[in-house]
Amino acid sequence: MTTGTKQDKIIDAYVELLSEHGTAEATIDATARLSGLSKAGLLHHFPSRQALDDGLVSRLRTLIDEDVAAMAHDPKQAVHYYLASSLDDSSSLERMVVAATRLAQRGHEEAAQALRSGRDQWYAVLLEALGDPALAKLALLAGDGLSYHQDITRGEGDGFVTANTLDELVALLQNRQTAS
């Protein structure tokens, strides 16, 4: 959850509905109920579904910018940071990415563009850290795979990703970089 403004609470509720149930159940009425407002109260802050979508995308862009800055802060740890954060399915950013992906799948171009922009920013940091475009793409796609794994196991795991998987992947990518 984010700060306590009504707009933030509404977006949080919308993200939860999109993440857990998809676009069909993330209605204005359901979002209002989950955020503790009447439909009129929600519409006061977001006068349409499009305005609500735009608010979500705006927050997504902010979270991506913050994440990229944190990741770029220590290039030696960028690969570990990216892969580890991909395993954190309860983070605001990961939940927002899932919600925005659902919007993008529904044809919301601004959500798709924000996700592509985030991908490009994360890739740039990984490229700087690894120095090789193929390794940077591999790290990016490995993070996506770890995130997908968390989604399909609902964070409970099934033995496929173990406690050592993250360290193994980081070592593989970084050893490959030094061997080149």
C-alpha cells in the first residue's frame, strides 16, 4: 500500500482487483467497494475508467523510475537486485506490473508503453552492469521468468526455484561476463 490519500487508496484497490481477478472484475463499483467509497466518491476522484487507468499508469511510471534508480545505485549488485526483486511478488511494483499487464492485454496502449519503457530502463542498467547485450537480455528475461514462477506458484514454491536459484543465476551471468 502507498500513502493514505483517497486517490492512492482507490488505485491500490484497483491494482488488487486487477492483479487478483483481472479486468472483468475490476469494475468501478468493485473498486469503490474495496476502497471503502461509494461509486460517486470514487468518480469524484477518477471520473471514468480511463481516468482510473491513467492514474494507475502514472503510478507505475513513478514506481519504475524509483526502482531503476535504486537498481542503478550499485551497478555491481544490479543483476542480483533485479532478479531478487522479481521474486518479491508482494511488492507494490510487482503487483502494479501485473495490474498494468492486464490493462495492456485489454488494449490499453499507455499501460503497454509504460511497461516497455520500464523494460528498456531495466535493460539499460543490466547492460551497464554486465557489458554484454545478450547477457543483459538474458538477465532481464530470467527476472521475468522468476516473476512468472512466483505468479504460477502463488509464492508458495514447488521446488523448481530453490533458495540457491538466485545466487546460481547471478553467478552464471557474472561468471559468463568475466569469461567473455
